Amino acid sequence: MALSGKNIRQLRSLAHHLNPIIHIGKSDITDSLVKETEAALEARELIKCAVQDGSTLEAREAANLLAERTNAEVVQVIGHRFAIYRESSRDDIDKIVLQ
């Protein structure tokens, strides 16, 4: 699912106030981190992640790898943090309505 410019602007504004819930450290992106990210995306749709100093990955690299492995879209990368989005298949959560 490709996001339009308007969708990305909307998601960036929503992600601004989020705290990182996924932290990428010296182990970089492992299978367990991917599972944790998928669970977070199913529950929230939009999440913010942080790349720690011990990681060998840059934030852009980590964002692209994690988005690819979770079938998500990179919304924004700033410094050591990034936000990714994927529409949830769950019906019991408040979904983000993209304009």
C-alpha cells in the first residue's frame, strides 16, 4: 500500500507526540524484534522506533529493513528515530482514517 503525500503528512502529525516503543540496539533487527513490531503495529497501526547508539544500523537503514520485514510503510525518519505505519487487520481497535 503506497501512501500519498497527504497521508504521510497526516501520519507524521500523529506520530509527533508518540514515544518510541521499539528500540533497536546492538543486536540490530532480530526475528523477535520483528515479531514485537508486528504485534505493536496490529495493536496501534502507527508506531515510533528508536535506534540506540550500540546499533550498527543508521536510522534510515533500520526503518527500511523493519518496514520491509513487517510489510509496513516508513512515515518519517528524524535523527535516531523513525515512525512506521501498517493498517491493522483487527476490528477491536480505533483505526486511523487516512484522508
